[in-house]
Amino acid sequence: MDGFAGSLDDSISAASTSDVQDRLSALELRVQQQEDEITVLKAALANVLRRLTITEDNVASVKKLLTNKGQPSLREAISMSCITNGSSVSRKPAHTSSVSIARKETLSSAAKSGTEKKKEKPQGQREKKEESHSNDQSPQIRASPSPQPSSQPLQIHRQTPESKNSTPTKSIKRPLTNEKSHNSWENSDDTRNKLLRTVTTSKLISKVIKNTDKHKDVIVNQEGEYIKMFMRGRPITMFIPSDVDNYDDIRTELPPEKLKLEWAYGYRGKDCRANVYLLPTGEIVYFIASVVVLFNYEERTQRHYLGHTDCVKCLAIHPDKIRIATGQIAGVDKDGRPLQPHVRVWDSVSLCTQQIIGLGTFERGVGCLDFSKADSGVHLCVIDDSNEHMLTVWDWQKKSKTAEIKTTNEVVLTVEFHPTDANTIITCGKSHIFFWTWSGNSLTRKQGIFGKYEKPKFVQCLAFLGNGDVLTGDSGGVMLIWSKTAVEPAPGKGPKGVYQISKQIKAHDGSVFTLCQMRNGMLLTGGGKDRKIILWDHDLNPEREIEVPDHYGTIRAVAEGKADQFLVGTSRNFILRATFNDGFQIEVQGHTDELWGLATHPFKDLLLTCAQDRQVCMWNSAEHRLEWTRLVDEPGHCADFHPSGTVVAIGTHSGRWFVLDAETRDLVSIHTDGNEQLSVMRYSIDGTFLAVGSHDNFIYLYVVSENGRKYSRYGKCTGHSSYITHLDWSPDNKHIMSNSGDYEILYWNIQDGCKLIRNRSECKDIDWTTYTCVLGFQVFGVWPEGSDGTDINALVRSHNRKVIAVADDFCKVHLFQYPCSKAKAPSHKYSAHSSHVTNVSFTHNDSHLISTGGKDMSIIQWKLMEKLPLPQNDIVADSSLSRAPISSSESVLQSSASPPPSQSLQETAEEESRVSNSPTLLENSLDQTVEPSEDHNEEQSEDGSEDLGEPVYEEPAHEVSEQQMEVLSEDQQDDAPPLL
């Protein structure tokens, strides 16, 4: 093709350079397509020859039987061979048919995953074993008429164990005419000899493709120059560097480094409610993604409960203020199996799980829950997210369900036990409030009657007054007091006493979104549209009020704090600490929409994130706080710091990109390249060039001067057939390596005008400045078996070149050894996100790894640490979900497969630890090691729950059902609550 390109250049010397490049790109694309077709044909041939090899083994046994047992055994052996190859009536047509069918099957499934291919081989081996076994036993042949047409395949029946030699044998049912044709065929020695010669030839051919059959995932060419891996049936060629003498000698092991969750940035307030509380330890408890955070705002420390496998959606505090119940949504693991929603009850001091409730009971997710108060928290009531919004009552310590009933098809927002009447449970939501009388295993419902009072669209929250009356807040801004009457009901008409409205109080403009009963008997209310927090005295007269500033969003949760302080959670994911005198102080904040952009400072403990919410945030990773934030005109998607650290470039969804001053956040420069999403921004090592990768398939190059403050267009790399996903610079700024959405690995000569390098082997020895491309010889081992090419979103090599961090689509962060040049390499695996992990980046000194979640909007900071020895007295035994209660040092990950004998108990305990900052454990890294063995089952989630598996985020928490569409955010509709 190079010669052709040369002659082409000579013949059209008057043509423009760009025109030549376009034509060359088209030719290269045609060549690539032809290579793909050849690969498919090779796969088809391999499948046919594999079938011929099976036939050859059968004929080999025929030879043996000719000398030992004579013609009758030969007839049966050949008959069995016909069955194995799918033949039906006569021998010759059947053989031809089997080959053509095999070819069709192979052509139609050329993109079949390696896993499926591997399943074929053992099956073929089993067939061989069964056939040779049946040949030795000389099974009987029964000739009997069949009502089926002769084109039907042969029927195989097994004899009972009482048959000859007590061995199961095969009996073949066929028409009499078929037996005649087989007899005449068997008497033809010439035909038989032809078959033997044909099969012997097939054996020789099969040896040629033996290496191909052996390496279904990765193919190494005979000269050892390159390897090929396959993604959706498409070959990806990677040239082996010169310093690799023998590819087979490469070994990939687990890295000695591990990760420990140090900090979780963000809070989920956008679509949740009543999820912020202050514990007696002085910690604020809240959740983000699948992590429940315990944040001490005075000491600036975090602890984390990490037992959940998907989005946490609600929480409740036990009356002892120590135990906490948290509920999660349903999920799907990476193999498509459902992960069941459930509730976890855990100790906030030790972070140990005490019970797991509701596996197999709840549907979709856990909407709201509450501990009983009159009996000191022995019981737990839960409303799930099913259509019927099932109400269940549990003796949670015994893990037993005592009562269950359908509530309503309308949205249910809150469920609470009455604080003094142990038999009363109250639920409220869209256009209803229900008073439930619980007796044994039965629940009886009484609907609240509004009578002369206007029926609200939503009853959004409730609280209890000192005299036992129920106080509700609704979407009309009204508080209603429900008092229990002593009226005796008619016989058989229901329980004694009915709740009726005794008083109405206009509290807020818009809705009353949350109620908080304080220790001194006073009341705090949070409004929707007016964003006011009002303090009410014991007689429900307003005393003080304060308005939450508009940029914090609307109120989602209000909780009592220390002294005269209170805590506020908002719809824009802020947690505020406030007093009526001093106003609001930010304690926690995060992004409010899908998060993709991430960059770490080249020499400071700073990181920058940008998201769909148009916020650009600079975070201090050492002090765990926000340095500054700025709202830009477009949703941000990617970012990179200039090597000087003075400016940062941010790419957006519209093709525009901004350069901001890293200290003052001022806008330095603004440019536009195309009108599609920009996926990657990458400065060269000396900061003199900037490469911008776009979804329009181009890479735009800029010359950078004045320490990142001046940009001038240098050129454009044209040649990718899909959108740019990742790119890296060479140390001398002469070359770029890039990946695209259709799994291309291309190399570019920047010095010679951004030209595509046709001979990719020229770049095999380049030591790239960074390594973020997800496809390449040094990193291809990170891809899971059977991947569809979208499973890995981001990859980054540490600055010391020891490890690779990977962000995948299954909510996991992986840590691999670098280089990672063997398929199915082992990795350390970590859970904290509940959405696809969109990006990863090491800090400048490799002390920490930062990961970002997409829909969960979280930023997780991991600390890199060496594997620490675990003291013998802290080793935790596996515990089963069926036991109650679970041991105090629980939080254990029970593997679905036992650890290998060579693995020490200490290492097993370390890998199974799921507790962060637990006082009883030194190693708490959440690590789950993935073994390279195909047969090794993936380890299950904490507490050995085989029902939980590995979570994959399918965004059920953010997808809105039809009935939930009515429950809009306060930002959009002032008389409706947020989604829950």
C-alpha cells in the first residue's frame, strides 16, 4: 500500500495535500475492512477444521476396531461419527451439509466472545470421549420404522444401567432404508480409504491453526513482532516493543500497592430527603453513591460505611443514636444478574453490619424506613419502591418479617412509628395520609379524612407533638394537627380511635418540605418555594426564621445540631451548618449533574472537576475542601492542567474550550473546534503544545506560549473513523498516540504536519509521557474477557510507572501492575461508586488516586498504601447472611469460592475487609482481588450475600417512573416534593 501511495502522490502532484490524505485514509479504511473479512474467514475455517478433527479421532478408532473387532464395530463407529457431526439420512450428503452449516454458523457469529468459543472446546472433548467409549462397548443398533421424515436428525437414546457391562450405551433409532444405505456404504473399502486420507489431511491443516485455537483472545504472530486482540470480533494489532525478547516469558502479577478510601466529596440531596443527621459522636451522617459518610466537621475527618452494593437512598437513626439503618436500590451485576434491594442495620461506632434485611422481599428499592420508638427500636418498618409500595414490619434483630401489606399505588414519601403508641404506624405521600394499626402479623388501615380542609396534592412530612398528636406538612404550605378521638367504632368496622384534623396553620409560601422536632420540644420547618427555615415554639407560634440563599438550592433535610445550631441539606447537594444569628456555613458540597472531567495539578495537592452542571470546581486534596468554583457557559467534559500549573484547559459538550487561571479562576482564553463534544484535552510535557480530541473524529493541535496564556492553531490530525476517546504525547513532542470509539490505535507525526504514521511498528518503542490510552501493548491486559469495548472508561499510569488505575462501567476502580501485557491480568478491585466510574487520575506524587462517578456525581479520593500485615487477633471469620446477629467485627466479604490453599489466612482477611477506618482493623482497603483463572468465581459482596453479587449501575435511582414524574423537584414546581 505504501508503494501505491507513492505512485499516487506522483500522479496527482498538483492536488492538495489534504486531498491526498483523505484518499489515503479511505484506502486504509478499505484495507482494514478487508483484513476484518479475512479474519472472519479464518475463524470459519478454524471452526470447520475443528469439526474435521473430531471426525479424524473417530476414524482413528475405526482403524483400531478394524484390526481388533471387525466390520460390525466399524459400522457403529461410523454411525456415531455421523451423529456427532449432525448428519441425518445418508452419509455423504450429511457430511457436506455439516461443513456448510458450520461455515454459516461461523460467519454469522464471527464476533462471538472468547468465552463462548472456549465453551465449544470442552464440549467437543466430551463428545470425543463419549464416542470412543461407545465404540469400545459396541452398542446395539435397533432398526425400527420412524414416523418422522428422513430429513430429521437421528435420535440418540441411552440404555439403562442394567445393560451389558453396566455401562450406559447409545441406541440409534433410524428408518430401515437408512440402515440399508449405511450397509452399502460400509462395504465400500474405497470410500472408506478416501475418508481416512481426507481426515489425515485435515489433521495437518489443523496443526497450522493450532496456535490460533490456543489463543482465542490474543494471537501472537510467528515472528513475535505483534499481537492481536479482538473486540467485538474486530482485530486490534499491537506491536511488541524491541526490549521484549519472548512474549511468552511476560508475567503479570498483582501490584503490591493497594487503595484505601480516604475521602468522599459530595452529598446526595438532589432527589432524596431527610438524610442528614448529627450523631452523638459529633459526626454528620449522610450518603453519596454507595458510601455512607460520617463526617466530623470540627476535626475535618471522615469515616465510611461501605457495606452497600448500589445507591443508598434513605437512612434512619435508631433511638439509641448509635445504630443506623440504610436502604439501597436494586441493581444489576456485570453479568446481568439482578442485585436485590435491601436494608442494612449497622453500628456507627464500629462500622460493623449487624443485620441485612429484606433480600428477596423489596422491589426496585427501599423508599423510606423508620425504627420503632415505644419499644426502644426493636422493630423496623420499611416502604419499598414497588407499584404497591409494600409496607413491611420487621423484628430486625431476628431478621423476621412480622407483617406485610400493600399501601397504595400513589407515591409514598414518609413512614414513621408513633413515639408512644407502639401499635401505630403512619404513612403519607401523594394525596393521602394513612394511620395503620399493627397487631401481630396484621396491619389495619385508616385513611385520614381532610373534611372541610383543602386536600393537598402531597402530604410531604410528619412529626409528633408532645401530647401524641400528629403534625403534617403539605404541598400547600400548611401544617395540620391530627388528634386521636376516643370514639368507639361500630362492631367490625376497625380499630378504636380515629385521627381527625384539629387545627390548621399556614406555615410557608409553597410547600412545607420537612419537619424537625427538637430536643427542647420546639419545631423547625423547612419550606420549598420560600426556602425559609422557621422555628416554632411549643404552641406552634413562629419565633425565628432565616432564608436559605438561592444558590444553595431548595431545602431537602433539616436536622438539629449542636447547641443552637441546625443542619440543612439542599437540592443542589450542599450540607449547611447554620444558626439564626450567624447564618449559613458550607460543610459539604458537590456536583449536581453527571461528572466526567478530572485533572490533577502537576505539582500541588489540587484537583479540578467539571460536569454537566456547568460547574468547574478546584479541590484541595490535602485539606479536603473546595478552593473555588466557577460556572461556565457550557457543560464541561474534560480538563488538563498546563505543566506550569498556572492555567487549566476545559473542554465542553459544544466544541468550545476555555482556559482558566488556576488561582483567580479568571477566563484567560476561549476557542471553538467543531460543534461536537470534546472528549480529551492534553498538554505536551513542556507545555508548548495542546491536543484537543473531539467527537468529530479530529485531533486539533495548538501551539502554546506565555505559560499557557496564548494559543495559535498548528494543525489537525485527520484519519480516525470514529470519535476520539484518549490520547498521549511522546516526550519529544513529535508523536501522539490516540484511541477512538471503534477501537483504533493510531500514531501521528506532529513535527511533519500532523500526518498519520502508516507503519505503526515505528512507534512501538516510544516511551509515552503519560499513558491514558485504554488500548495499547502495555495496557491491553486490563480488559475483561468478552468485553464489548465500552467497559473501560478511563485508564491512567502512575508517575512512577508501577501501577495502572482503571475506571470501569461496573462501579469499580481497579489497580493493575504496569506494564499489563497479558490477557486477563489480575487486579485489586474497589467499590465506592454506584454509577459508571468515568475518570481516574493520580496526584502529582502518586500518594493518592482520584476517581469520579458519572450519575452518582461523587468524587472519591483513595490513598495508595503498601499492604499492611494484619494482627492475628484481628482476623475476621466469614459470616453468613443467615446468621443473626452478625459478629461484631463483621463487614466481611465472603467469597463465593474458597481461597486457594496457598493463600494465607492473613491475606484472605485483608482482601475481605470492607470497613474504612474501623478501630478493630488495620487493613480496611475494600480490596477484592480478581484472579486470572477463568473458573474463579467473582467474589460476592460483604457479608457473603450471594444474592448481591457485583453491582452495575443502570441508573434506576435517576430514571423516573410515570408516577414519580408527578413528584417534581421544588426547583421546577413549588407544590410538589422531589423524587423519592
